[in-house]
Amino acid sequence: MREYKWKSPQHWLMDKINHEWSEEERSETLVSLVELLNADDIQELFQGEMDMDGYFDHIEPGDPEQTAAYFRLAQSRHIFLEKEDSK
């Protein structure tokens, strides 16, 4: 079996994240990885935190807190896409 410098692609990525990349590079990579995950994967990984944040709480339509959360998500995606377009 062939040997590589890192044990796996995951180890390579963790090395980049922990030792080489700037905060901006880490953020862009995280957004890219999140876009590859489906809802079930995300919930499986973060269900406890999602529950603590009130993700599973029932809300009424037009709830201003829900609208604000959606706006923050849309804004972060827009900023990331603008950066991609400028490259």
C-alpha cells in the first residue's frame, strides 16, 4: 500500500486548518463543506447545539427572530458568493 505524508485527506485538511490557513480561508472552507452536507448530516453532527439554540422550538409564521436568522444566513451566503465571483 502506498504511503503519503498525511494519514488521510481529513488529516491533511486538519493540518491546513490548524497551522496554515487564515481565518478567512477557514471560513470559506467551512461554508464550502456545509454546502456539501445534507440536512440529516448537519442535524446528526449538531443536534445538541441546535436544540440548545431553539432550532426545534415551534414558532409562529412571521416570527421576527426566525426572519432575522434567515436574513443572517442569506447575507453570509451572499458575502461568500461575492468573494467567489471576485476571484
